[in-house]
Amino acid sequence: MKRIKKIEFRVTHTEYLIIQNKALKSGNTISEFLRNTAMGYQLSYKLTEDEILVYKHLNQYADYFRRIGNLFKLGDTTGVKEACVETTKLIQTHLNKLK
């Protein structure tokens, strides 16, 4: 659908900088950001390079803990196994927050 209507409004310099910063973080232009916000759409923010790196490491650690937990299934060390499984779930919870 072609956008033909234009809406203008005034903001302070500080408000402009805040809106611009939020738009950049979400990976949108200011117009797209304001339009999506006004329409009530869920905005997702782009991850920084550091956040992507941390996400990859946490995902790898979660995999290691799953593997360790699977090894303990063979023995009678349920306490260690439960701790590993619990840690894996905690890491997965944090990973889901970054998605």
C-alpha cells in the first residue's frame, strides 16, 4: 500500500535524540519506528556484536552442560546431573531473552 499521507509534529532536541536512538537500536528509520510504535506493533531490537558473541558462547556452554548431564545419566550421580540440568535451563532462559 502506498503511503500518501504525511503527519508532522514538533519535539524537543532531547526527545528527537531519544527517538532517533531507539529507532537505530530497533534497526528502523525514525518514520518506521514511530509508525510501528503508534500501531502498537511489537518492536525487536538488533543485537550488538558483543551481544551476539555472548549469545554464541552461552549457547555453546548450554550444549556442554547438556552433554555432561547426559553422561551422568549412566551413573548414580543424580545431584550433579540435576545441577547441570538446572544450569542449562537457566542459561537457556537468558538466551531466550536475547531473541
